[in-house]
Amino acid sequence: MSVFNKIKSYKTPITMILIVFFLYIVLQFISKNIEKNINKVQEIPANTILSVYDSAKYIAKDISSYLNFTPKISVDKVTVINKDTPILELSTLELRDVKHNYNWTNKWLGSEKTIEMNGSFDVKMGFDLNKEFTIDIDDNKKVALITVSEPKILSIELKKTNIDSQNGLINKINDDNRNEVINNFISSARRDLNKTVYLEKTKKNLQNVFDKMLIKRLDDFEIKYSYSNQLSEVKKIR
């Protein structure tokens, strides 16, 4: 037998050995990956709990970036983020050119004087951040509760005014009367602005903002809002 034939006769067994060895390495690799994936599946509950804490931190960053303050955030009664309020107020409703009028009358010895004042305001309504503003996340019940103070008027700026006055025969209008009318005009405007329709709109705008931020971070959670310990309607984040 020639040398070439001898080499050829050994070639097939060597090739088979190499193929078997390669298949063994591949099977070992697949086996280890399957085991690793099984372990990952077993760790899902722990990872889920951690993800809620991570979500709370991302929510804090979102709020800080968008609204320039951070509420206190807790997960399962454990404080994750402390409150940080570089701003004092959060405005969620702005009203432009709000019309208002006020009538004042005074009688003395049968003589009547009157002042009628009308004008317009620019108004901002929102929330006092010095008061409570918290987000409590309950991972077991899948509920996020946002607690905030009742909304209020943050600023009211008088833009335009017009005053019509009429003196009585012996009862004349003086500077004190005019100052009283101006003060009463602003006070009565505040009373009108504090009507339910404006307060509810202020709350609604706040809820819209926070719904959008929380929906990105909390999957399938209920979100509730509490104003002075009164719960609003429940919403479902999907």
C-alpha cells in the first residue's frame, strides 16, 4: 500500500472525530443557554419588583424635566424619591381677558351715589407646592395614588378697567369710595373664578399631564387623585 493510500485511509476517522467533537461543543453551548433562560424566567418576580422602583425614579425624572419640581414618591410605603420644589407653584390653567363687572351703591339722607366698574383679567390657577404633593405606588394592588392640595388662584392681573360713576345731590363720591370699589371689584372677581367649573378644569389639566407621564412608566396600573382627602374618579392606565 502506498503512502498516499495510508493517509487516505486515516482521513475518514479523523474527520468523523472532528465532526463529533464540534457537535458536542454546539450541544453544550445550547444546553447552557437553555439553562440560563430558565433561570431568567425563575427570576421574573424579583425583576418585576425592581422595575417598579426603577419606574418611580423615571417618573421623578420625567416630572422634574417637564414641570421643574419633584414630588415625594413612594413604592409600597417605602420612600424612593424625596420632594424637591425649587418652584413654589404649579400652574395648570391660564385664563386670558376674563370679563367682570361690579356695581356699588351708597345712600345718605336719600341721596344716592353709584359706581359701576367693569374690566378684564389675566388669571393663573394651579397648586401650592409648599403643601402636600405625593405619589404613592402600591405594586400589589397595582394602584398609583397622587395626593395634592386643592387648586387655587395663583395670580390675577387686572388688564383693562372702565369706571362709570354718578354723584348724589348731596352725597358725593370720594377717593375712599373709589378705593373700596376697586378692592371689591377684585374680591368679587376672585369669588367668581373660584367657582367649581374653573377648579375642575384646573384639576382636569393636572390629571391629563400626570396620566401621560405615568402611562409611560407603569403598565396596567389604576391611577387615582386625592384632593384634601377626597378621591376623584378612578382611571385605568392601559
